Amino acid sequence: MTFLKATLMKDFRPPASLSIKDKVSYTISGPQEIEVLQMYTLQGTKKGAEKPGLEIEVHYLLRYTIKKPMKKSYFDIFARSSLRLHTWPYFRQCVHQMTLNMHLPPLVLDTIQIPT
């Protein structure tokens, strides 16, 4: 399941400073299943502006089958590594398509670097 919200202020045009924030949480939905909510928010702010003129927020809900109960310490490692590999390509594509649909120059985000 995916949630998408995009906002563009009428006077917004690039160039702008970009910031991307992400949050993640999980719930145990069964003895061998977890649901993970990965949320990304991209904001574009023009120099001197008080508020972002562009905001794209995307939430991804993923279901994983697990063999053993998920401990928070294991989930934290999973969230910093594998989870981003599963969701970042979709977020990149969404941002590219949304900026194109907004009649902005299409924004291509970098590939994600996974901590080792």
C-alpha cells in the first residue's frame, strides 16, 4: 500500500535547496509477520523563503514474513540497510514522475548509500 501527497506553491521554481527526511516504524501483525511503514518527505525551499515551495511525501506499507520474532535491535539494522534497498528506488521514481507532472524539471535523486 502506498500513500502520496504532493504540494507545489504557485510561485515555486527551481533552483532550490532540497531536504529529505525519512521515518520508519513496524508492528507485529502475526506470529511470523511484520508490517513496516517507511515514510519519506522531500522538501524544496527557495533561497530566502520561509517555507518550502515543494513537498512530496510518500508512505510505503510493506509486509514481511519472518522466521523468528523481530527484536527492535534487529529491526533498526534492517531499517538502515535492507529496507531502504526495498523502498528507495520507488521513492526516486515517484519524485521524478511527480516533478515532471508538476511541470518542473524532472528531479533525479541519487542512488542511496547503505551504511556498512
